[in-house]
Amino acid sequence: MWWSDWPNLVKINLLAAMLLLGVASLLFLFILFSRLQDGVFYKRRQQQGRQAQDFITTFLFNAEELSPQSLEDFCRQHLQSTFQRQVFLDSLLQLHRNIIGESSLQLRSLYEQLGLHAFSKSKLYSGAWDVIAKGIGELAEMGMKQDAELIRSFINHPQAMLRSEVQVALLRLQNEAPFAFLDELEEPLMDWQQMQLARAAQKANLTRVPAFRRWLHKRQETIVCFSIRMIVRYGQQDAVRDLLELLSHPSVALRQEVVKALRHLEAYEATEHLLLRYPAETLAVRLEILRTLPVISGEETISFYAGLLQDENRSVRLAATKALVQSGESGKALIRKIKDNLQHALQPLAASALDPRI
């Protein structure tokens, strides 16, 4: 009876408050359950991880105490579920990353004896790209060269993160031809992927570095760009002639990369080519040429720089003054003369070019 006497607005507010209280209670219970579940999972993982570490340590230092039957018993008791196998494998991989030599070979043997190789390989048949990437990373870490061709089948996968994992894995597994996958790669090789590959190559201490000029004529520009950078990294001077051909490439960014490479390689024979290209180039490439010429040429280009001191673009004028300063005593003397003439229109630029802090 009392409920019917209340105004409708009060009833609505009361029902809304009860509904919100119910939702808040359910949310609280959900969060509490999730925290408890996470805590149980964490403790379980910690316990499983300690068991794995103890077993691996025993295997490394007291292998004679472990019979084939001991390995079977451990598998039956501690490696039955996917969760158990993954926790054990994570512990194995973490240790493998930090050791070399005989111990590394022992861990690889344990990896195969416990069936973990098959466990990692099975991930490559998953429908989820992140699971495939994890499996590839595990196979690469444990040096499973026999799986290189299967890994290679993902080289043009639509997911960039997976492609990157494939590239690094092939680099590590195929030491005799570490960058051969570039022949098949059709997808873009993004800057972050290029950095990962360069770091992986450095860590791998490659004994056979390929001649990267073989990929300078790939259709995918990012692969060409990567090849140019690796030519510079490994100082492959025999690629200079191929680089000069790329000075007429349609891509401005690629031409700019080529000019940088010629500078780092100190390709003196490129001087004439750059002087001929300069008038038809974009501003960005012109400025790169002006940074490069002083490194690969001498005083014979002073007149060229002097002619650019009246260019309509201030960046070009500044680059030309800096080039003169770097081109020997004659060029430096010319800029000093301009600097000392306070009435000269280029006096501020000359002062900037001579300032070692700039």
C-alpha cells in the first residue's frame, strides 16, 4: 500500500538507485573474482616455474642422475597441460638466451627430448598470428634449422609483426644465406623492421655477409632502402657503381638515401655524377648533395659552391657556405673574407658556417 502512495518520480529514482547498486555489486564481485583468479594463476605459475628451474639445473649439472625414465616421469607429472609445457619452455628459453657452448647444446637436447620442439612447431598451425609468431621465436631461439622452410612460408604474411619474427628467425637459422629471404619478400620492410634485422645481424656475428647490391633493383623500395643501409654498415665499396645507377631512381627518398650512402662510403668517383644531377634535383636531394660533396671531393668543387652563394633559397646558401668551409683552405678563406665584411649580405651565413657549434 505504501509503495502505491509514493509519487512516480520517487519510484523511478528508487528503482534507478537499486539498479545502479546491483550493477556496482556485480562489478565489485567480478573484479574480486578476477583478482583472486589472477592471484591463483600467478602462484601456480611461480610454483611451476620453480619446478622447471630446479629440473633444468639438475639436468645441466647432474645429468648422470637423470635416466630416460626420470625424463618420462617428469613429463607425465609436470608437462601434461599446455600451461605446464609453456611455463617450462619459457624457463628453458630464458636460460638458453644467456648461455653458450656445451650448456646451450644440452638445453637444446632437453628441448627435443621433452617433446617441446613439437609443442613449439604446433603453434605454426594456429589460426592466430601472435601464436604463430611465438612458435617461430621459440624455434629460432633453440636453433631448429630443420624448420626454416616452414617458417619461410610466412614471409609475406599480412601481419607485419609476424613477418618481422619470420625475418629474424630466418636470419638466425640460415647462417649460410642469412638474408636470402629478401629474394621472396614482397611486402614493405618498414623502418622498425630494418632496425630489428640490423640488430639481429649484429648479434648473430655473421661469418658470411651477402653482397647487398643484389637487392638494389628490387621493385619494393623499402627493400632497396634497407640494402643501401646495409651496404653502408658493412662498407661494401664494390656496390658504388650500382648505387650511382640509382641516382636516377623515381623515388626522391631513395635518391636521398643513395647520396647519404655515397658520403658514408667516401665514394670519390661519385663527384661528377652528383654535380651533373644537382640542377634537376629536389631541394632535399640538393641539400644532401651539398653535404656529401665536401666529403668526397677537394678544392676542385669550390667554384661550384661559390656559384650557389647567390641561390634564392637560404638553406642552399647556408649549405654552400658550409661546403666551402669544408673544402680546404681556399674555400675557408673565401668564407672568412665574407664574414669580416659586415656590409656583405651573406655575412650572417658566413659567421654561422664558421661557428663550430653549429
